[in-house]
Amino acid sequence: AVPGEKPKEFFDFKKDIESVGDFIRLYVSRYSRWASPKFLIGESYGTTRAAGLSGYLQERHGMYLNGVMLVSSILNFLTARFAPGNDLPYILFLPTYAATAWYHGRLGDDLQADLAQTLAEVEQFALGEYTLALMQGTALPAAEQQQIAQKLARYTGLSADYITRTNLRIDIHRFCKELLREQRRTVGRLDSRYAGIDRDAAGEYFEFDPSYSAILGPYAATFNDYVRRELAFVSDLPYEILNFKVFPAWQYAQHQNDFVNVAETLRMAITTNPALRVHVANGYYDLATPYLATRYTFDHLGLDADLLPNITMSHYEAGHMMYVHLPSLAALKQNLADFMQETIRQ
């Protein structure tokens, strides 16, 4: 915030979208870019912001976007909130659990043979038999509970006994601690290919996310060097990669009695601007915003059939920041470039 303003005034879902949207309007106006193609790209919470902006820019400023690119998308927070009474995350995280177990060699030989085939099998189970089992709650017969536990063990690399004790509901943090417990290792949340070492192997949750720790130093060094050496921007202000003081202070005033969900905002933006296209990039090893949760969100967008081609997706054998994996970086760059060129040509 500028001098005299309180930063906390902007630690808010709605005010964040408004302030960024107004900045975009001012930039476009001052540099005479109203007639230029306009794209937004957001990663993680930035996808929430980008979807919100697609509606705000149209409704408030009459600014129609050409495209929105969502990297590791989270539009409906219900899909990622592990809480009593919400079974959705347990279902939607399961294929990513399987991908993680596959990467670390924890599955049976038949499932280790081909990742794509394994994920297709797990997705079918998750959205079918597993969903029906969880919907029954404690009414699920004991025999069926054991059958489901055995299948979950087959797909996750965890023991059936452990899964039974979780009531067939595997919390993400428990999974990260449990999968490699015998090796005294944990797996990452942002990128489950990474393994970490805790003080002991007896806890329920990991002490830190090894995938975040692995990239923190390189991120800080690269950005600080880039802005000073390449952009000649000099400032004594620290670069905040993730600000853990802002997280707990962030407000969702208009969502006091429900979950944040900007999927409807994006649907309305596409419906009122049928030229708007969206590309979504997903990492198979992303335990922060799992790919099946994203697919679920877009399958429930409620778009008219004629507008479904406006949505495209790509998948990568990497995590939340798939670009730290060089082959995925190259593929992502090409996919986004193709998306922008095709969108402009339409």
C-alpha cells in the first residue's frame, strides 16, 4: 500500500480483485491498450483472483478478455477443504495420492507399469465405488468397508489397517507423513515428488513441506537478481515469496457462511463473452490443487454445450509449480503460447 494507507485494507477477497482490476484498467488506459488482446494468467490463489477478475473487468469496466490461463487452479474451495461432513476432497485427492505412490514406487507391479492407465483406473474408482461408499457414512456395511479399504490400500500404498482407522478418509497431511514413514521420509504437498526428513517418524503431520523448502532459496535468489541486474530496479524492500503473516489475516467477508467459489463468476464471464477462452494447466503430483478437483470444478461449471470447447486443459508430470521440472516447463511454455496464438486468431 502507498504511504498513509493500511495494507490490511487490501487483505480481502473482494478488495483484492477490485484493486488489481482497477490497476489493470488504469494501465490499459494510460498506455492506450484498450484495442489490444488481453490475457490474464494466475497460479494457485492467483487462479481464484483471475477468475474473479474475468467477471469484475467485464461488469465494472466493460473490459472483455481474450483469454484466461489458470496454472494449478483452485476456484471452488470446497474441493480442497478437509473438514468433518465434507467428503469431496477425499474423493478428488485420491488420484494424486496414487500418482505420488506411483512415483515413489509404492504400488503393485501391475499399477507401476503405466501411470496414465493407473490414474484412469483410480479416477473411475474414486468417482464411482468410493464415492458411493463415503455417501453411506456409518451405514456402510462392515464387509464393504473392508473391501473399500483394500482397494484404497492398493491405490495409495498405505496399509488397509491404517485406512480403516481413518474411516476410509485419508487426510492430505496424514498421507504426506504416512506414505514413506517406514523410510523415515515425508512427501511434499506442493510437489509430492520431493521427500523430506522430519525430526522423528512418529508424528501425524510433516514438520515442513520439502517441496517448498527445495525451491525457496532458488526462487529468492533468482527474482532478486533478475529485478536488479536485468530490470535495473533498485529497492531495499524484501521480496515476499509467501507471506505467512498475510495468510491468517486474509478476509472473506462475503463468504462467511459458505465456501469461496468463483467458478460461477467464470461461467458468467464466458457466457456473456463467448469469445473468452480458458486454458488450465495441472500437475499430476500437485497435492495443493489436485487435477481431479480442477476437473470436477469445470465439469460442474454449468456451461452450455456450445461453450465447452472454450475450455482446454493440459497435464504435466510435476507438481504445483510444474515449471521447476524442465520437460514440463518446455511443454507448458509451448501449450500457453499455442493457446494465446489460437485465441487471437479466432
